[in-house]
Amino acid sequence: MAISGAGLDAYYRLREQATGRPATEAGSPGDHVAYDDPVFQESFVVAGVDGCREAALLLEGVRCSACVWLNEQVIGRLPGVAGVSINYATRRAQVRWDPSRLQLSEILAAVARIGYRAFPYDRARADAVHQRERRAALWRLFVAGFGMMQVMMYAVPVYIAGSEGGMPADVEALMRWASLALTVPVVAYSAQPFYLGAWRDLRAGRAGMDVPVALGSRWRSRRASGPRCAATARCTSTR
């Protein structure tokens, strides 16, 4: 396992023991061998007077300080890495390594093994990634806010009427099922980053912060479907 095998799972404190499953699905140096080409490296790699090389990389998938910490620890522990620093705001990683002991492709492969992607840093690309993430986040916020308001429009009458026969069973069932229908896009779309992050964490063999959020969201959605089924049953029995 890429993380627990390196002794880096203490940060999360969500698992008592490792699963022992190797990250065979992750990237290998062969997937990034093109980045070892000296001609290609001329555009973003700087050679130091001490023989080390330094490159600025753009990390995709970084969403919190835990992501920064994990990437710094994994890269910093590679044999031949002389230094690594990651800026959370810009997702920019500054890496120095000894080319006689380590190739750039091995660094990129190590990042891929823990579920992230690294590319040569380019300001235009960084801005494009930022704009894309910001636009997607705003759309998710809009869908979540709109869905919440519409669900409350259907839920409030049920709350006021209570469960003592203040509302006909068929109307109550309609209200609850309408609320459930409006909840689906909120869970499926607005919460999508948590599900994707949880899947990435599980594939890498760890339980990060997205895993409990995704499980809690899924569990709450299943619990919320109970009253809808009960209301439908009451409606059917009164006919």
C-alpha cells in the first residue's frame, strides 16, 4: 500500500490496521517516461550548481491541507529528492531531485499512486484548472441551494400538518416523493466531489476525509427514503 507502507497513515487516524492491498492500479514510471526527455525538460526544469534539478509541477486533485501534507510526505521520502514544497493556494509543487538517483517520471508515478496528477507547471493551465473548478463548484452550490429551498417548500406543509391525520395520506405521499426526487440531483451532483474523493482514497488503500462524508451522505439519503415508503403504504391502505 502506497501510504500505510510508508508509515503516513497516522494523519487520518481513521483506520486501525492496513488492508495490505497493493496499489496495482496506480501509475508506473513507464506512464510518464516522456517527462525524462532532456529536450522536453528544457521548458520547465532548471539545473542547479550542485547537480540537482528543480521543476515546478501543477498538482490536480488537491482539495485540502491533508492533500498537501500527503503529497509532500510521499515525494519527500523518495530516494534522491532533495526538497519539496507545495503551495496549497496555487497547487504548485516545487521539487528538487538528484537525477543520478531518481528520474522525474518516478516522482510523477509516486504522485499518481496516491490518486493525484502532476504536470509541468503552466500559468495558463493553472488558471484554466482554477476557473474550471470554480465554475463547477458554483454550479454545485446553486443546485444544492435550489434543491434545498424546493424540498423545504414540500416538507414544511407536512411538518405543520403533523402525523395525526392533518393531511390526506395521498397528498403527504406526493409531498414526500417530490422531496426525494429533488434530493437526488443534490446528492448525485452537488456531493459528487466527495464520492469521487472517497473512491480515489479507497483505491489508494486509505480512508481519507472524503470517505466518512460520502458514507454519511449516502446513509442519510437512505434513511430519508423511509418516511416516503411509509407514506406510500398509508396512502395505499386507505384506498
